[in-house]
Amino acid sequence: MNRPAAPAATWTAGAVARMVGLPASTLRAWHRRYELPLATPQTGSHRRYGQADVHALLRMKELIELGISTETAAARAFGATDVATLLTAVRRLEIDTATALLDAHLAGHGVAGTWEHLCRPALTALAGPDADHCIDLVHGLSWAVAAALHRVPAPVGAGPPVLLACAEGDRHTLPLEALRAALAEHGRAALFLGPSVPAMALRDAVDRTRPAAVVLWSSRPATPPRPIRAARLVLAGPGWPEGAGQPARPATLGEAVALLSAGT
């Protein structure tokens, strides 16, 4: 005869406050202000917390300690998607909160995961039908993304760098900011020259640095450059033409990192 399953463990508010290292008054205040949606069914007059609720409270406390506002930490820890939470901060122009959210995501998911699953979706959401009224928000989000990516430290003694540059006339730097940080995360040094680099300046930089590879980004229609003295030329972004015999064209950040890290 099968025995009935043991009921899941639950705890009182006082016990949970001690478990997560909070004053009971703080826990009560969080419930009052943010209406925390507990996963454990509530059947009596006193709150009961299950394991999932304890984990959410610990996550909320961790996010607050990282500098994220209590309201944003509550929304993120108790079920709001990372993208929705980030967009809420950006739409309020709480850029420090947005940067702290990005820092926390980078620590947990790495550069590629943060770029593909948080940064790009958030930027795409702001590029919708109301894009003309979101220019300030795009600038604020872009600043927060760049600030978080800049904190990924460059590797030391990593050999010849990968040279990164935007093609002349292109000022969309964030994809290359993400590539620099992702390469650094994989122990690969990179030197980013910034937006709209003239062809002559790019050739001069190649002569000065003797890079292992050159990545040239263009988001607008562009003609591939003349051959340059580099071990490898990689064309990134949607602006380059398709065709046989063209340099490598990775489709994602992960592909670009794999290509540029091969053999290192």
C-alpha cells in the first residue's frame, strides 16, 4: 500500500525572518508595501512560507545588497521577468537601478547570456511603434548596458588583441562593447576603437597593434574593406553583403566569441 506523500515543509513569518537574516518588522513592511505573492497556499490567519518563498526572499535580499531598489528587487525575485524589471527601471529613468540589474545578471549569466536574453530584448522593446517617444529611454538603457559591460575586466597577458571597430559612418557601438566583454570573459584581449572609424585610421591601428584579428561592425549597408594586414578579418552586423569569398560573418555574439577564441 502506498503511503501518502509527506506535506511540504512550511515556516512561520518569524522563523523565516530568522532564516533569511531580517528583522520581522522588515518582512512585514515588505508584505505591506509590495504585496509579495507567496507560492505557498495560505489557509489560516497567519502567513506560511514554503521553500520557494524562502528562496525568493533570499534573492530579494541579495538584489537589495547589490544596490537595486527594494521595489524592483521584490518584482524580480517574486516572478517578474528580468526584461520587464529592467524596462520598468529604464522607463522611470532609474538608470542606477538598471545598471545594478545588469551587473547582477552578468554575474549570474555571463556576458553572452545577458546580451542575448536581457539587453537585446529590452532594446528591441523600446524600438517598437512608440520609438519616437523613447529616444531618451534608449539612451539611458544604452548607457547602463555600456557601464555594466565596461566593468568586465580585461585579461592580463592574453597575447595579441582582437581589434574592434565600427565601420565609417556607423555609431552603433553596443554590439562591440558586448563582444569586448565576452572575449575578456574568455581570456581574450580586445581593443575597441569606437564608432565610425575611417578606413585609413583602421589600417594605422592594425600597423600599430598587429592584432590577431579585426572585427568590423556595420549596421547599415557597407562595402567590405580592402584587405588589411591582420591574421583574420571578421565582418559583424547586418550591413555587409552576402556572397561567396567574403570574410567570416558570425550571426550571434556566441558565434563571434567561438570564432575569435578558436586556437587560442
